[in-house]
Amino acid sequence: MTEQRDEMIAFMKSRGIGTPIHYPLPMHLTRAGRKLGYKEGDLPVSEAYASQTLTLPAHQFLTDEEIAYTIDSARAFFA
């Protein structure tokens, strides 16, 4: 998570690392979730998380070197 999500996505992309956003909206703001009766602003923590979260590569085919490169790149962004 980072409040600078778009900047981090661009930074990681410049290093060849994909960082997709899997859940761009909190559940209560999705089409299905609207039935719950909530509106934007009703669940600020959920909305903040949805706007700050991105996904780093994590799968069984990553090499140790790729994992280290991803970690080093994320650290460099926050340095």
C-alpha cells in the first residue's frame, strides 16, 4: 500500500515490474455492492485501501533473483 500508488506503478513499470490493481473499488462501490445501500464516503477506510493498494509479482515461477529485484525496486521507491 502507498498513497503514491500511481507513481509507484510507473516506477516499477520503468524497471520492468508489473503491478496490477486487482480490486480498484471497495465492495460497497461495485455494481453488486450498491445493493447494500452504501455510498461513496460511507466506508472511508475501505475506500482508502482500495485507492492505495497494488499487487507485486507473487507466483511460483519467480526466481530468487526476480524476487530480490522486486524487493530492491520497492525499497528504492520508498528511499
